[in-house]
Amino acid sequence: PRHMTHVARTMSIAALMLCAGSATAADRYWIAPILGTWDNPANWSLTDGGPPSGGLPQTSDNVNFTNRSTIIFTGPGPGAPAFGDVFIHGSGTGTTGFFHSAGLLDTFELRVGAGSARNEYTMSGGSLDAFFLRVGTNSGEGLFTMQDGASALVTRADIGGSFGTGTLMVEGGVFTAEQMYVSTLLGTFPALEG
């Protein structure tokens, strides 16, 4: 009972924070053509494929990588914002690559690979804090790789799903998930809980 009260209170506070933050949240789109750094405002737009505008993503913003590009992430910028969702779902030929070498990426959901193309997220340093980590969903192909010096803390990790192909490679670092689900053609099964 005491544990359930704590869980209910925590969930209520989280819901209020999400509702309060969503009033000012915006969608931000990565527009760098081939290679770019997260902290360059010219790589961001308020519209998909639009002109540079709006500056760096801010707290509660949803961050979208819809074009083929290579993203270099060494930190989110001033104030260490907590983002709404970060979707790496570039389409077309080639691979969208997100390279995280330093800093904290704090997001509600990180989705790597959704749609028809290959998308990759590589952590060689820094840390990730996400409620959901989804790798390879909605017929997409996703690869999430962790190396020495990186750490990830997620509440739920879904590897594959909705006919997607997901791969999680932990080559080093620390990966912590409260729940992990792996999808197959027969359905989705818990792979890790606790």
C-alpha cells in the first residue's frame, strides 16, 4: 500500500509536468544535409524541410530527424533541457546516424528506426535518460550501440515491434532498463524485468 501510494503520487506529478510542459512544446526538425552538430542553430527548423528557424530544441520539444544525415551530439545546449520525444526516422536511401559522445540526452521517448529505412544511434560517451527506448519499430530498422564510457537509464526498452527490426548492442558502458521487451514474428515477449 505505501509503495503503491508513492507510485501513484509520482505518476500524478509526472502527468502534471507533462501537461504543463506541453503547452509550450514545439516540434523541431533536423535540416542539416549531410553532417552537422546538434548545437548549431542553423541545423534546426520549426517545419520539416523548412528554413533554419527557432534555434536549438528546448525543454519539452519533440525532436525529429526525418532526413538522411549524420548528427554529432556532444550535449543538448544551455540548461540541459528534458525533451518530449526524440525520433530518428530518416527515410530514403542511406543511413541516418546519431553519434552521442558526451553530455546528457534526457527525453521521454527515444525512437531509433521507424519507417522503411535504417537508422542508427551510437553512444561512445555521455548518458541517456529515457522513459521509453524503442529500437526498430513500424517496419523500420534500428540499431542502438553502446560503447565504453556511455551510460543509459531507461524505464522500458522495446527492441523490434510492429514488423520492425531492432538490434541492441552493448559493447561496453552501463545499460540499465527496468523492463525490456523483444519482438518476434510470434509476438512480443518480456526479456528483462526488474
